[in-house]
Amino acid sequence: MMTRRQFVPSVLLASSAASGAPQKPAGRSEFDYIDWSWEAWRNITHENRTQQATEQSGKAELITLVPKTRDAWPERRESFAQVLNVFLGTQPGAKPALAPKVIEERSEDAYTRRKLLYQSEAGEWVPAYLLVPNKLRGRAPVVLCPHQTTQAGKDSPAGLADDPHLHMAVHLVRRGYVSFTWDALCFGERHNPGSGHYGDSIPFYRKHPEWSLMSKMVWDLSRGIDYLETLDLVDPTRVGCIGHSHGAITTLFAMAFESRIVAGVSNCGFDTFRIDGNVWRWSRATALLPRLGFYISSPYLTNSFYRAVPDSEVITTPFDMHQLLALIAPRALMLTTSDEDFVFPNGGWSARLSLARLQPLYDLLGAGDRLASYYFNAGHSFPEGASSRAYAWLDRWLKP
């Protein structure tokens, strides 16, 4: 397992075009971030660094999560949520009618795949797939499957593109679940093929300067649950979520702020700011949480060189990602983590330390058995050892 000070060779760090003057991207590169610009976001929003001091601010170590008493947890939880919400931004108030439209239906050997649209914001339609077992009897548990970082978007979990190991929606429908996957903004049918990765976020921030793309992704997921609750074939009390990489990040943020999800699995999608070394990936390499971009000082960080690279400013961030996990407690959560992950080089270390902080909280809340982990050595992937444990975890909490 890599140490915090161990730099990753640049050949493994190349996840986007080299920094410099913007240029038209060549093709639809998997990791082409050229069209996203933190400076453009700041010009749109006129944001400045938030002036807030918290218990985590200025500390290199991850703070403890456990309150002095069980009764004190709701107040402590709310304090964590308030800090995170500063960076997630302000959601729109009104929800329009879902007005779902099924536009295609295909029968496979053991399930039916429906392609549909649902309205997330007024006039904005989210393309999605609903996978339903052919031999379904009564209401079934449903699992949300947010996709990884792939231009294929929802086609990846739905079994229509990418690595078969990542066809999670197909794997789950074959286990008797209804499964659901959709295109996040900037991916799949919601990506302009003429722009670079996350280039679609610039129009989003022009429309919603006070919001964040990460929170928008959670909003779209929640609207998906709203749709699923209208279906007679779904049991709305048994909702799960699972994802790899970007889908794993989506799973964690969704579980933290969407209480209808009762069990989830995050695969190769967790790291802490302080152990990762900096917050570049969240604010400059992607458009997910641009307000974190004010917590960067190192002149050496670039889109080609930021993973596991220390930046002293990182300790000033007023929260860290183990606090996001705390917002999920006491619901069932599993982290499956690679100790050889080139995307999250220190993910194994981050997961172990964070879970060591999190387990006492779960124990205090009487849910010690609802927290689990699995570590493997297989790069940035979802190998059989991880998937079998992940699906068994969902079975444990979602099936009668």
C-alpha cells in the first residue's frame, strides 16, 4: 500500500490533457477535461473562499466522528451536513412533474430493458434504463446503478458498453432486483460530443451559479427515486445503490443526502482530501465541487499531476470525506477498495482510517454490523471477489 508521500509516476497520472491554453478536444477521450475551467466557473459565479472555521479546519488528522453521547449525534450530524452543504450549494426549490415517457422496450433472456425519460428540472429530461426481471412476482427491491466515468454513461451498467464486470444493473436484475441506471449530466446522451469532458458543466453553472454539479447529480438520482416510487413493481422501502469510481462517489453523496436509500456499496470511489494530498480532482480536474478550488496553493499541481501529490493548503479544508460517510450512518454501507488503484492511489489508506473513525459511530448507534469493507489488489476495477461480496451485501439488507 502506498504511503502519503509516495508520488505516483506521471505515466499513471495522465488522466487528462496537459494544462495550458484551452483547445478543441480531439474526439471523445475518456479522460478529456479541457473544456472545464475553474477560472471560467469563478467568472460566472463571482464566488470567493468561504470564511468558516470548523473542528476539522487546520488539522492534518481526520477528526473523530463520535459524539459524547448517542443523544448528541443528531446535532453533530447536522453540523457536518451544514458544512458540506456550503460546498454543494443551493438546490432549486420546486420539482416539476416527472412526466415519464417509455420510448423503447427490449426483451432479453431473463429481463426486460425499458429506455425512458423523466423530467428532473423544468424542461430537462434524464435518459434512463429500467431493468425488470421477467419472472417478477409482487414488489421487488430496486437498486440504483450510477455509472462510472465513461462517455457511454448509462449504457455501461445496462450491459451495452464497457467492461462486463461493470454491468451492475444486468448482474442485479439477474439476481431478482429491479435495477435503474441513467445518464449523469456531462455523460452519455447528456454530453455534447463536440466538447471535452465536463465541458457541459459550464452551461449548467451559468444556469445555476449557486449550485454544484455533484449536488445536481444527487438531485437527478433523487428524481429517479421519485419515479421508481410510482411503479407498482418496486418496493419503495427497499432501495439500494451501488457504483464504481464516479458511480461510487455518486453513491456516497446520494446516501448522505437521500434517506430513502437503505443500503449501498461504493467500489473504488473513496478517498480523503488529507490523505490524497490535495483537492484538485474535485475542483480543477472535474467540475464536481468547484468551491474546493479555493483550498489549493501548490504551483505544481496540474491536470496531469495531482494524484497523491501533497499540498499544504489541504489541511485548511473545513471538512473531509469521512464526515460524508458519517452522514450515512446508521444505514448499511460497504466500501470495496483497491490497494493498487491508480485513480485513488491512497484510497486503501483513506478507507481504513476513515472506517476506523466510523465504526465507533455505527456501534454507538446500535448498527455495528451495518458497516463493511473489502480490500483487493486489482487496479481500478470491480473484480469478482469484490462484486460477489457487494451483491451479497445488498442481498443481506434488501431481500426478505
